Amino acid sequence: MAQNLKAFLDKQVADRWGPSKNEANAISALLLDSLEYDETARHFIADCTAARTPSEARGHLPPMWKLVENIARKYPEHHKKAPQLVGLLDSVHGLPDLVIRDETAVKWSDLPFLVEGWDQIYNRPENQHSEENVFAIAFIAKLLSAQLLPRDEFLRWVDLDMCTALERGPEDPSALKKDDLVLLNVNVPIAAQWIQQAGSVIWNCESDLGLSKRQDGLWQGNAGFSYGRWKFWKERATWVTQSKLVSPRTRDFAKEMVEEMTSIEKQDGL
């Protein structure tokens, strides 16, 4: 795996719009040599720190964040089994503002330009499976749980993904059609990431977030988040676990979702 990661990083650096060698080396030292998070963070932002103007410093941010996203997509073990990528962003998040020529060039606590680079994840076709998207959303959900992202903005993404996975299609599982099965097989694994990695955040959020009620879903309650909607998701995920029409992989994800939801409820005394 180490050789594959090194080759991957070299390819990223060779890209015209890719990260710098310093940024790739910092990530490599973290993932392969277990460099401490704070030291990695300082090396990772070294090119920003060395910039002569605020504009030059900010210009380094998009390829830096894209590198982190690409690793999260390709090598999920670095955020699913081990917390390296989340730990890195947590350390960057805690850095003091970068000030150049008496101007705040980068406010690291905002992780600027990080969110903007993820538009493509949510402009994806809802009926096309991508294992990399599942891994990327698992990473985003972990960042949400670690309070490194603006909560309300990402709960809107949760609203969309949970609706697509569990609030669409017929009420009767036996009436599933081909298109319904495709939506389930593509989107239940994605919904499972939100519950597995950020379920407690969702559970503790009872707010409409200014959302409008979706007209294409089975949920008849209010927009936003509530215990009733959570219960509805759990019921729908439960019947997915019992359906022989969906793929075994989808059933497994649904089972993990139900188990995590039950665990969260028990922690709250239900």
C-alpha cells in the first residue's frame, strides 16, 4: 500500500493544478511515517505561510484540500480505520490566523475553500454508484461529527441523502421496481455513512433549518429533523434489511444503520 500511495502522491503533484511537493510530502509523512498531527499541519501549510501576498497564500488552498479529498476517496482506511486525515484537519483548524502585510490572509479556523471544493459530490447522478463517493461522504460525515464543518449547511446534505435513500419509492417493499432498486443500492450506502459517522449530530438536531418539505418523498411530517422522521428512516432501513430484492451489500449497510440508530437511542435512554 505504501508504494501505491507514494505513486498516487507523485501523480497528484505532477498534475498542473495539483498540490505542491511540500504538501504531498507532509501527507506522506503523516500517513506512512506517523508524523504528529501538529507537525504535519505546519509542514502542510508551509507554502501558504511562505507566500508574499494574501492572494498567493489563498491560491494554495484549493489544491491542498483537493489532495485531502482525493486521499479520502482512494484510501479510506486513513479516515475510516484510523483518524489521520480528520486529525490533520483538526490541527490545521486550530492554527492561528495567517497574517500577511497586516491582512488576515487565511483564517484557518474556517478551513476556507474546503467546502466549496465539494460541489461535485452533490452534483452527482443519484442513480450511479461510486464507491469513492461513499468514502468521500464518510469522511465529510466524520468532519461534521468532529465539529470541523458548519453544521447547518451539511445537515442540508443529510436531508437530501436520507430522502433519496429512504423516503423515495413505494411504501410497500414488495412493489419495488427496477428504478427503485437502483436508488436503494446506490444511496443506502451513502445514507449509512451519515448515520454511522455523524448519527449523534443528526439525533440531537431538531430543526427545520429553513428547509421546505420535499414533495417527492413518503415522509408526511414537517421538514427538517425530528424524532418522528428519525423513526421513519429506521423503519425504512429495517425493511431494506429484510428485502431479498436489494443487493446483499445494501442490506448490510442498512443493517449497520439500524444497529447504530438503536445504539444512539439507547444512549439517550430510549
